[in-house]
Amino acid sequence: MTKPSAGGRPSEDELIARYFAPIAGEGALGLKDDAAILRPRPGHDLVVTVDAVVAGVHFFADDPAGSVGRKALGVNLSDLAAKGAAPVGFVLTLTLPPDWSEAWLAAFCEGLGAAARASGCALLGGDTVRGPGIAISLTAFGEVPAGGMVERTTARPGEVLCVSGTIGDAALGLAVRGSSVPLWGSILSTQDREFLADRYLHPQPRNGLAAALLAHASAAMDVSDGLAGDLAKMMRAGGTSAVVDADKIPLSPAARAALTAEPSLFDRLVTGGDDYEILAAVPPERLDAFLSASAKAGVATTAIGTVTKGTALPLFRRAGEERRYERGSYRHF
Amino acid sequence: MTKPSAGGRPSEDELIARYFAPIAGEGALGLKDDAAILRPRPGHDLVVTVDAVVAGVHFFADDPAGSVGRKALGVNLSDLAAKGAAPVGFVLTLTLPPDWSEAWLAAFCEGLGAAARASGCALLGGDTVRGPGIAISLTAFGEVPAGGMVERTTARPGEVLCVSGTIGDAALGLAVRGSSVPLWGSILSTQDREFLADRYLHPQPRNGLAAALLAHASAAMDVSDGLAGDLAKMMRAGGTSAVVDADKIPLSPAARAALTAEPSLFDRLVTGGDDYEILAAVPPERLDAFLSASAKAGVATTAIGTVTKGTALPLFRRAGEERRYERGSYRHF
């Protein structure tokens, strides 16, 4: 059932030499072996995360290939950041449909390689297979001091919930792109719309925050499926609940402009996916140190609420109203 | 663009709890975190390999789901075996099409879990995504003593080429199944046909051979894309060539029966894929020790040729004839 590749197409070995070897790191053995070697520094654990992106589900088939490459790595870098881990490398499964083009692959690897270099996370190995559509599954590795990984399930009542960056931009970027809300043109400037579209297309993983999380956070996860849903997931995993002061949720000027014009967008901001921000629980006595260390690392973080006892869905308080999101996350599956 | 799952379907969290958590290992944190922890034993390196299988390319869409689960792990265990690595765990990306059934998933996880338990290779994490067809990308981890991984590119002229098990069974199993050679019924017994079909469906990764490879082999790889092509790849990677005494290539009784009836099948035996045997280069002075250690480990190995100087394609000598295989590997891509 396996088939030789179409005539004239480069072989997998040729593709490896041309596009993948240039972004390979130490331990990859030049991508000429069945396997790579990973040797964590003494006194360190490896942190492993896996996330896939599929055309038509996690990105648009006509998104620029370089953006797809950047996103495929970025969504995994975001998981490493949340764990306090410094990126060290990744392996890749790239699925290409029969009509793949070498130009697409070249651009994909350019975006992937740029993201890999920028984060110090080099390609260690991979597999390229044929399939019905473009899909990228990526397993990324990071390092933390032994026993130090910031877990998801360990938030305790009384701790402060903090979030990095701004929330909801990517959800608005997707909406702008899909034109699912009419009259964006009258609500948002061209610049705002471009900013939001970029936030959807290009996750900005918060790896700069890793050291501050390691030093001060008692639990963290990355926000990829919507703040409300991911917060609920984190609280449920630890047997806790939360109260969020929703007026404090950090919004970009573009998101704020959209929300001012259309207040009903709020739910979309906190339930839409693809933020790739970090949600952390920080003991109150460490809050100032955490916020200060984050700022020094160049990542703004904002206190938005408190971990509470109980197993209720997190409560969002906003302008005097209270709300719990029953289905706070979109599901990719 | 992301969508909630169809009504009535279990959520990803429910699927994790029901099907994946039971096969999760230490370090997986109950599959409730963004990431897993890998802590190689002191004095050991981690070996990382990634291989994907796609419905319609690497397996038939109507193959039993349990067999697909077993194969997805097996093809990666085979890579670990070739590197001399003891399996420690794996992460998984499972892509399911919109019409997936829970019965399929349950059977898949049963096969995967059985293979994981049998090999001591536990699930550490994963991602389940929607896509156009069933696909499984698996990243597996093994351990070797630090600096000890058996590489692919390090065979030296004068060393003996050895192969485990028997060659060509899976290629015949695929042919029997596809009925691409007429009159199989008159050539092969029902038992032989069932044996060959099983060899295609269920790789038998040679993890028992890892210790013998570590102790005695100077280079190794797993044979997954055909002996001729994979040998050529291994020799090319090391800047060497090879001479193979093709009459010594180990064949199962079923393959021998097929070859006796139809001598032209030989090329298919040595170029067909899915053997999942180990090809190793062993210094002559260690050959007896290697064969003996392999036998003690319950894996038959056979000397089939010699590494030679030069960069020519490997030469296969058989019954006085000589042959080089220009395109010795089927390509999955």
C-alpha cells in the first residue's frame, strides 16, 4: 500500500538535507539516524509536551506556510513556558497531502526554523508522511531544575490568579477574519484589525515568564482553549474553584475598542481560544515579587482573581453581574 | 474554526479518563497536566524517536483497531531496539475523523495498552485532534547508558552485517492480502498465508536484542522500508558499501515456500517494507558473542554479509548472480 513518491519530487532524504537539517540541533545526529539523543543537564528534569495542529481545524489551509510553521512550534513552546521549562528541542511529524508543493514546505520550514532559533528550541528528529491533509504534530522538550516543574493541579485556595499579556485577541482575530460579526470596519481601525488577525495567526509564547513562574508560582497552565474553560480545567484538576474580577482581565486596546462598541463580545473574549497566554496561581505573599520578575522579563502579568474552596465553576464578576461559563472552552475535538 | 464536539460524544477529558489514563505511566501526572516529566536514570541518555502511521498509507482503514494501536507503538519500539535503548515511555497524537466511533477508540487503546504493558513503555501524554482521517503520531523514549546509543552511521569496512528474525514476511503478507499475486492459494497453505498476514499486521519489535546490540554492535538501524533500501541508507550514511550473501538472508518457512514456487518474488522480499527487524554491523571478533547473546535473548540473528569500502550501492550475490537495487525502498512519502 505504500507508494513511491511522484516522479520528479525530491525524496525524503533530499527534503531532510535541504529543509530540515539546517534547523537541526545538537543531539539530532544530522537527522541521519533513527533517533535523537537527549541528555538533560545534571540536576534537571525533562519536560515533554505534545500538541498537533491540523489544517481546517487549528489553522486555515491557506494561511501562510511560514505562519503555520511558527504556530506549530509556538503552541508547544507555550506549554513549556507554563511549566517553567527552558526549551531545548523538538521532534516533528509532518503530514502532507498528495498535492503538496515544495514552495509550501520551504516556507513552512523557514517559519519553523525562525521560531526554533528565536527560542533556542532546535529540531531533533522527525517523520514526514503522506496523508489526506496538512497536519503537524510536534513533541517539544524543555528543562527544569529536578522536581521543579510548575504543575497544573497544585493551586491552593487563597492564591492569586494571574494572567500574562492580553486575553481574547486571537478570538477576535478569528472573528474579524471570518467576518462573523458584521461591520468590523465601523468598529475597528485597520490597524486594530491587523493586530487582532496577527494575534490569531502568530502565537507569542511567553517563554520569558518561565523563570518567574519557577520562582514564585504554585501552579500554571497555558491558556489555549479560552480563559474561562482553561481556568475551570485548572481549578477542577486541583479540587478548587475561583472568583475572577472580570473587569481586571487584561485587554489590548483593539479588544477594548471592540468591546466598547459591542459589549456582548465579552463572552467571546473569555471563551475563545488561541490566546497562548499563561494562567498562574501565586501565593499572596509572592505576588509582588512575581509581578516584578515578570515585568523585568518583559512579560506583563495581571492579577485577575483568587483561588477559592469548593468545586463550583469559576465565578466571573463584572460590573456588578456574576456569571459562570458552563461550556467555557471550545473543543478542538 | 474550532468546533464543540458533536452532541452526546464524550469530551476529551472524559476520553482521557476512560481510555488513556489506564495506560498512563509515572511521569504522566495522570494526564491532567500540559506536560509530562522525564527523568532519565543517572548515567543514562534518553533516546527519542518519532514515527507516524496514517490510515490508507501505513495501515488499512479497516484493519482491527487493536492491531493499529499495537502497530503504532511497535514501529517506534523497533527504532528504540535498534538503538540499544530500553523503552521508558511515549507521547501520542491521535487524529480522528468526524465519524470516529467510541468502539474503535476503545479497541485501539486496548491494543496500544497491551503493547505498552508488554514493553514497559507507558503513555506519558498526548493530544487528540480532529482531522480528515485516522492518523497516529507517536514519540517514544528509551534509555541507554550515557554515550552508548548504537548509531546508524558508524559501520566500518570489514564488519559483519547481521539481521534479526526473518525478512520479507510482511511484504508477502501485504501481497497476499491485496491478492496482487494470483494463485496464492495454490502456492501457500492457509496457515502460511495467515502467518504472513499477521507479520504485516503486527510488527514484532526486537527489544530483546537491545542489550546484545549495546554490548557488541558498532552500528544498527531497524529495517522498516525494505532490507535493500535500508541497508543502502545505512551504508550511505557511513560512507561505506556492502556485499550481501543473499542466500543467507533469513526467510520464514512461509516465505521460502512462496519463493520456491515463484522465484521472482525474491526482489519483493528484500525491497518490501514493514519487516521491523534489526540490521546491525558487528566487528568480526565480536560476531560469535553477538550471535550467542542474541540467541540467549530469544531473538535469532543471522550474518548475511560484510561492510565494504566505497560508496556503491550494496551488492547482493545470489546463486551466482549479482544485483544492486537502485530503488530498494518503498517510500511512504
